[in-house]
Amino acid sequence: MTSETDDLGYAFFQTPLGRCAIVFSERFIHGIDLPERTLREARARVKARAPKAKEGPPTAVAQNAITHIVSMLSADTTANDKRNAFAVLRTLPLAIHGRPDFHARVYQLARSIPSGETRSYKEIAEALGSPGAARAVGQALARNPFPIVVPCHRVLAARQKIGGFSAPGGVETKRRMLALEQATTSQATSSARATPTPRTARATSTSVEDHGFAFDPDEAIRHLRAQDPIIRRVIDDIGAFTLTRNRTDSVFLALAEAIVYQQLTGKAAATIFGRVKALFPRKPTPAALLHLPDASLRAAGLSNAKTLALKDLAEKAASGELPSLATIERMQDETIIEKLTLVRGIGRWTVEMFLIFRLGRPDVLPLDDYGVRKGFALMTGATELPTKKALAAHGARWAPYRSVASFYAWRAVDRARAERT
């Protein structure tokens, strides 16, 4: 460490991952912490790293890091801006002084892995001229004090397995970071180009970047096949998990769209939602929606019930009662359901769809969804829909990947419908 350690500061900043922390001096970045469950835990982690650090405004070098970390992780950042963020983060001055030389070399090499790509521990070891040091590379990265800036999440185990991750949240955080970056692996890319995948193998060949969910689809499918012979047959017949996450940067806008789409065909809902958006100069905001006359919303094609629901949503968003996306992403599924169903017109099913399609949560089983219940009946050969209790009991074996099981139930319905036409 340098003589600057007596003048260390720290600050918290919001990212798509949640609230991160940065420890800094005038010239160097001394550490990055990924989100903890609570602010108290986050401060304790900072103090364990830098007991003398004082919370305060970021220095110029720290603000530069914050700006480009947020840019790197944002789903809305353009490819060009991501390349710029990568270039900046790769050259940030880090306080690596006093750390083992091997660790410093690992960190420097890891910083050269572009966003959207991955390497293996073995590849890093070989690039360092120590082909037998893959385990040592993993140990060095486990002690990485600069996650994101030194992107240890882009380093995987052999055969593209996710490997470990010592940051809060463990491997789920690692998967989430890779999903935010839409990461691929050199092996997956080259093999996909080299040979077409047989139908029977497609269910175990989906990579993280294909869908945007923060989990490994291969692992999910292996689990479902092992736990339930009924769904195993459906997976083998239907093939790959092809559901795509529809990201959002606004809880308010996502729920507003969900309200408009309720009980309408996709085409009709899209037309009405387009009219609603056209009522605003740029995009709907809570304040602007609250000032918009109800008659304008009704003229766009909304029912009175949906107009009242949108106004209630806007009121809760404007007052701060509606959680931000960053806050939502740190909540448990049931907590999100409890919080969002306080909005008029938002029921459990709507929030469950939000959890699956917007947040990419892996373990949601929408018991009220007709398609899921009908799909399960088709899987089991039943002539009647299962009760919610029966579906929940059988679905317990699908955890923690009940969202994936729901996808296969929906596809079973699609397949049956196609066979009738």
C-alpha cells in the first residue's frame, strides 16, 4: 500500500447490479465492492478493507471509474460506448503495490479481456507462461480487490463451467454480470460455427448470451431432466430453452405497459400503448402522467379501470412508494410481489410475468397462468387442468428453475396447438 492510505475515501454508487462501493485516494483506486444485502454490511466490508477510509465525494479518478463501470454494466449502453468504457477501465490506476507479483500479473492480464468475452483459468495461466498454474490463477482472482475493473467474472472454469466467485451473491452474481455483458466464450462461438447442433442436443447448448437471464440454462435443463422424467420427455422433444428476457430500465414503464396489455391481444395492446406513449413529448413519466387528463387516456383506447390503474401507478412512482429498478433487483421474489401488488390493477400474475420476462428470475411458477396449467396437463396426459395445489406440489421438484419449467409448459401448449392445425 502507498502512503496515501491515511487519506483514503469511499463512496457508494448505483449500478444495474445494485449499490457498489469504491475506495479511493487522490491518484489511485484502492478497491471496488459489489453489492451487499444492506448498507450496514456494505460499510462493514469497506471498513474491513480500509479502516481509516472516510465516506465522501469521489475524487476525479474515482468518478471516472464510477462513470465507466455504470456504462459497462448498463443494458442501454451502445457497443461503441462499451468499448470506450473498457478502454478507460483497463487503464485506471489501481493500488496494486505490495501485492504478490503473480497476482498483479493475473490482474493485468484479466483487464485485457473485453466485455462480452470470457477466458478460462487455464488460458490465463498459459498466457502467463505457467500452464500448470490454473488453480493459482483462480486463487489470485478470488482475492481480487477490484471486481469489474479487474473483471474476474469473465474468467471461467474448464469446459465453460461458471466456476467459483467469492463476491457477495457468489456464482449467481457472476452469472448476472455475464448476462449484463451478454458474454460469450471463444469455445462456444467456434463450436457453434463449426457444426450444427442435432435436435436432441439443442436443449443443452444454450449459452448465457442467448437469452439474457442470470443463470446457466445448461445447468437448469440438467436439473429438470434429473428431477422429473415427465418434463425430461418434453425437453427432449421441444429442444432448447429459447425464452428471451425483455429488459427494462424503468419499473414504472414496464408496469405501465403491463397494465395496458392486460386482457388484450398483442396487436391491439401494442396499438393502444403506442397511442398512450404518443401523448408525451419523449416518454411517459410519473409526473407527466399525473397531469394528463383522464379523457386523453380514455381517447387513446384505455378503459376507465386501466386509466385509474395507470394514475395510481404514477402516483406511487412519484411519491417514491414504487421501488427503483436497482432496489427491485436486490429484493426476493415474494417481496417484489408484495410490493408491486399494492398498485391498483397489478395482481400476482402480472408481477410473476415481470419477474420472469423483465428481471429474468429463474424460479417463478405462475400457478394462475392458464398456459402453464394447460401445459402441465398435456405433459401428464390429464384431461382436466391441475389444481394450483397439485401444480405447486409437483413443481416443487423443479426448483430453483421453475421459470424454465414454465417455459416448457408454454411450449407444450404451442406444440399441441400446432399439431391440431
